[in-house]
Amino acid sequence: MKIAVVIDTWFPVVGGGQINAWEISKRLAKKGVQIDIITRNCRKDNLTPVQNLKVYKLGKKTDAGNFLSKIIFIFKSFFFIAGKNYDLVHGHAFLPGITARLIMVFKGIPALFTVHGFSFNTNLNNVFSRQIEKFILTRILYSAQITVSQDFLSVKNVNNKVFYISNGVDVKNFDKIKATKFKNPTLIFVGRLHPQKNLKNLIRAIVLVKESISDVKFLIVGEGFQKGELMNLVQKLHLKNNVKFLGQKTSKDLIRVYKSSHAFILPSIYEGQPLSLLESWASKLTPIVSNTGDCRYLVKNGVNGYVLKNIDPKGIATGVLVAFKKKNLEKLGLAGYTVVKNELSWERSAEKTLRLYKSLT
């Protein structure tokens, strides 16, 4: 079986889509499936080569957010795949869905499309972007769709074959790393510095949290175009001693900072199934999350984490204070650890994906 996996942004950019495509593809390659990942050239990726898996970076080096480059990639990826023999094309959200559908029509092979979350029911993007996203996700007919978040299953959609296959986490990698907890009560956020993540309200909430927990620390792990605005806000609110920007961290360094913290927070406006949630559980942290995406299905309030009732500064601060004052963070973190260890592994996700590949081909 030979599969073309199409994704328009690749490492060193780190996001849920890239990690999902890489972790599942490399496991399928080890099972003997021939995988070609077709993507844009977003510079050197530093990924370890895997037998049966090749990465093709089309075009010159370009910034990850270059929209024109993404549009050109649709055509380049189509002609690249059309000139080869594949059994199935697998697009990852969201523009590669167009490539997958075109290949399905012109080559007559199955097209699979993975949805990593959706924002068309929010006001974060302009009307044009929202409509394009909605069209690709719900108006184009594929052979089948995968969603990493259960909330997409209820969205009106021309596709009847929609399968929930979650993201995963390799708990063994987390178990190997030892770390000492920070002395101060510490919250950690991991993700893109993007309006979707609601970080401005989160930073404003720290002002309110400080009134009860004066020595609270808030660590921001990640990069994004909003970083300058967020740093200015921290300075304006006199939070330089409480809020720290750690930049992008990966592998062992990321696991250590997770394990050194006391709770994980993600007050997003929308999500798919955030990998950072699963990573926080693998680190035995208690997550404090907004009621969106797969967070609403996975996080049981007061059992394995806390769900925010509101995501304005007051609502976030209230949720944080409840979590710290309950003094059961360790217990809830262990409950979440059990969830990812028993139910949410990359190996399990790869097996489900392979069964779907076989059924379509």
C-alpha cells in the first residue's frame, strides 16, 4: 500500500496537524506501509529518517504563514501526486483538502481528509477565510473524513463517513523524565501564541489571581505572531515577575517544564483535540481548560481536571483559584494520566488509521 499524505505546513513549525501526521505516518511506515509526505519547504525539520517514509518539500523555502505559498502548493502537490501511483491520498486541514479531492476526481483513487479543528463558527477570522474553511471541511465530498475532535461529528456535513480517531501521546517518553516541582505555584501554557488561545484574557486573569496567590508564576511555552502584543501587555500590567515567555520547547526540555509546573491551562476560544492537554496528563498535571472541542468530552470537571465556566479574565481567574485552593492537583493529574495511558496512544491511533486505509483501498 502506498499513501500520499498532504499537509501544507511542516516542521520546524510545530502544531497539532504536523505532529499528528508525523507520529501516525512513521508508525504506519514501520508496519510496512509506503508513506510519502508531500508538503511545503518550511526549512530544515531535524526529523529522524524512517524506513518506508519519505518527505517531499515542494518549492523554495517559505514562511509558514505565507498564504500565497499555500495556494501555489495546492497546484504543485496536485501535479506531483498526479505523476505518481498512489493507492490513497490523505489530506490534512485544511487547504490540502482541495488537492485530495482533485486527485480523487482525476486519478480515481480514494481521498481521506483529517479535520484538526474548525473556527468557522467563531469571529477570529475574516468572513472569506471562514467560508473557505467551512466549504473545504463540510461541502467537499471525500471518500471519508477523520476528525480528532468529537464535536465535528455533529456539524452539518455532506460527508457521511466521518470517523473519530483521536490524537495520542507516548506516555513512556514522559515517564523517563524526572523533574523537581517549582517552589512557587506555577501554571503552564503550551501552544501557538495566537488569538485562538485567548492569551490576552489569560494574562489579565493573572492580575486577579495575584490578589489571592501573590507568588503565582505563569509560564508561556510557544511562539507566534502575537508574542509582541502579549509581552507588551505583561509589561503594561506590571507582571514581569509573574509571567515568563520560554519560547519554543520540544522533547525532553518540554517534558521537564511540564513536570516542574503544578497545573496546565488552556482557555481557548476554540480547539480540536489539543495535544498539549494530552501532554499535560502524561506529565500528571491537572488541566484547566475551556469548554470547547474535545476538551469538553475528555476533561471531567473535578475528576481529571477543571472546566472553565467563562473565558473572560474573571472567569479564568476563578477557575485557577478553585483549582489551587482545592489542593487535589496531584490526584486529578494522576486520573488524567490514567486516561492517556490506557486510551490515547499514538499506536492505537495508527492502528485505527491503518484499518481505515485498508477499508478504503
